[in-house]
Amino acid sequence: MHLYSTNNPGVRVTFQEALFKGLPADKGLYMPSALPVLPEDFIQRLEKYSFQEIAFRIAEHLLMGEIPGNALEAIIEQAVSFPAPLVELDSNTFILELFHGPSMAFKDFGARFMAQTMAYFNKETDRDLYILVATSGDTGGAVAAGFHNTPGIHVVILYPSGKVSPLQEKQLTTLGGNVAALEVMGTFDDCQALVKQAFLDEDLNTAMRLSSANSINIARLIPQSFYYFEAWKQLPYYDLPVVFSVPSGNFGNLTAGLMAKKMGLPVSRFLAATNANKVVPEYLETGKYNPRPSVRTISNAMDVGAPSNFARMQDLYGSTWNAMRADIAGFSFSDEQTRDAMQALEKKNGYMLDPHGAVGFLAFREYQKHVEPVQGIILETAHPAKFREDVSQIFGHEIDLPLRLLELTDKQKISVVIPPVYSAVKDWLMEYSKGR
Ligand SMILES: *Cc1c(COP(=O)(O)O)cnc(C)c1O
């Protein structure tokens, strides 16, 4: 597999290089130099394949031999180890539940594939790898669970003390083993700055092999294209155009959908569903891209004012506004609309959406008003219980914690409290890596 940089089409790197580097030196984003169309009979006969078989076929098709078949099979088996069921709300409306993984959000797919592919290439060296992650909550949980027990790889998570939810904190601090949590007496921005400084510290980089698990890593996008095919496979009929509604923040999930379409999945349209942070819907409507600071909403994993994958979306459409508009329709909804939609759907169908999925649901209902009949697949990006405090309040009753989250509440938190000072991080890392 070869990838170029969105800032320089002349750059050519392998998947392995893009995986460990994360970002090209020119600050662009890595893009596959080809997204070849999958064989038509594969797409026509998706229902004959398991989710893992679908994932394997797509990964094999994209990686083009960079990881041999038997190793890739083992990677997929570990990475795609939970289902993505399609739930029917009515005959034209389906929910794709992406929350059946360990951290109960779709980010598990990306984090696990990334962990497994890193572990595969890391076998070639005898030096341990240290993944540094700053998190405001969600990403850290997925990365921690994704890399847990991966041989030769350690994960060090920096999170702002008192600024992640109690449940999120447990996801970061109770795994132990190769996952360590640094509880920083500061803000998320402090955590991010500390991680950045560590990557620039020559001293530290000589002492230990460092890498990131950044959300813009191409290894997190590739597996997200798998479940668009898996969703398609589960549709009960195929005689209406199919649209995917994607609750979006950094637009990685939606970009993975665009890649699935390039590889031959016959999607009619994608809906870019956002909260009040609506720079992409605005661009789709006006042709003007105006990134700006984010505003806080109840779907806070989508509170992004300058979506990092916008450069990839532009790249896929040769920066042509009309071409992008033909494939993607943009929508934005307020917190009040989101709450109303959650309540109304629970009342009508007994189905509880989380605030992110609810934005996707609203986008599909709005889209339906303006077009001939279509089938909609709404990506439900997290389990509602992940946001238990907010969500219980919205529904007016406590919501049950699934077993996976319930188990966490009894587990003992283990973290290392540090001041938001670089020397504290460095000293700890140096000590931690000794004798490993
Ligand atoms: C990260 C996240 C999103 C946004 O996904 P992007 O790929 O950044 O657009 C939506 N919902 C949930 C629950 C998330 O954790």
C-alpha cells in the first residue's frame, strides 16, 4: 500500500511508515494513493461473508500484500472482535450500533486495528514502543482498551484531573499491565502540550521509542470503512437508495464512509450531521470554509471547530465544492432539538439513542422531508450509558449500565498524579522505561 500527503502528492510512503509517523512532515494528512474498487461479486454477495471476512477482504485489498494474508487474518480476528448490528426502527430507518466494543464507542474499531498492526510491525524490533496519548476522555479509553496486553507496546495516558467523567476515568485507570495513567493537575490543553513536548525532546526520544495514537492516523480510518459494508449487508431489501447519516466532529468516520463508496459500496449520499459546531455544513451550503473555536454541546465528542479530516475530504473531491455537495448533505442541530429527539424516539419506539447518535437521527429525518423515499442508516457512535449523567436527566429516569461499564465501577483506580510541568512527565517516563 502506498500513501501520499495531502500537501504533497509526490510523497510516497508505505502503510508501515504512515502508521508509525502518523503525520507527514509537511503537516498534511496521509491518503491512500489508490482506493481500488472491490470486485462486484463481492459487493453483490456481501451476505455470504461474516463481518471478519468482510474486514479481511477490504484490508487485504487496500494493503496490497504489505502484511501477509495469515498475519492479516490474525490482526482482523483481534481487531474486529465484536459485532456491529443493524437495528430496524421502521422500514426505512436503521441504526448501526457501533458501541459493542470495550470502550462502548466506535473509536474501538480504529484503536484496535491500530494496536494490532503496530504490534505486528513492532515484532521486527527488540525495542519496546511507548504510545503517548493526551485525552479529554473518549479517545484515551478506546486507545487504552485497544492496546491493553499488546506485547512490546506500552501506553501512557495523560488526562486532566477532575475533568473527565467518573466512568471515563475508570476506563483509563483500571486496566493496569501495559497501560499507565498520568493524572495531570491541569487542563486538557496542558496534557496535549506535555505530549507534544515529549515528542520534540531528543533526549527522551533517544532513551525510548515513542509513537502517538493520533486520531488522524490512517490506521484508524481504514477499519472504520469495514462497518459501512457490514451495515449494507444487513439491510433487509435493496430497492431504495441508501444514505448513511454520520454524527461528525473531526469527520474521520464520514471520511471512512467516503472511502467505502470509492471502493464500490453503492451509497447514494452521506449526511454530515453536526451539533452547533457546523463549519462543514456551512461549507457545503456556501462554499466558504470558516474554521473557528468550538462551542460546548451535549454531544461533546463532536465539539470540533476545525475538523482535522476536512483536508482528506477536500482531497477526495479534488477540492471541488460541487462534487463534494453531490455526495454529502450537511445538517446542524441544537442541544434542545437533540434532547427532544431522544425523548420522542424513546417514547415512540422504546429505543434510547445517545446525544451523538440523536444528531444523526435528526439529520436523516430532515433529509427525508426533501427527497423521494430512501433508506437511512444512522451511525450510533456510542452507547447512551457512556454519558449516563446527561442522558438519565434527558430521559427522566436512571438508565441501566451495561455489564461492561458496571464492572468498572468496582475496580480500583490507579494513577500517578503529576503537576502540569514537563520535567515531571520526562522524569516519570525515564524511570518507567528503565529495565524494560
Ligand atoms: C469521536 C466521536 C464522534 C465524532 O467522530 P469523528 O470521526 O471525529 O467525526 C462522534 N460520536 C462519538 C461518540 C465520538 O466518540
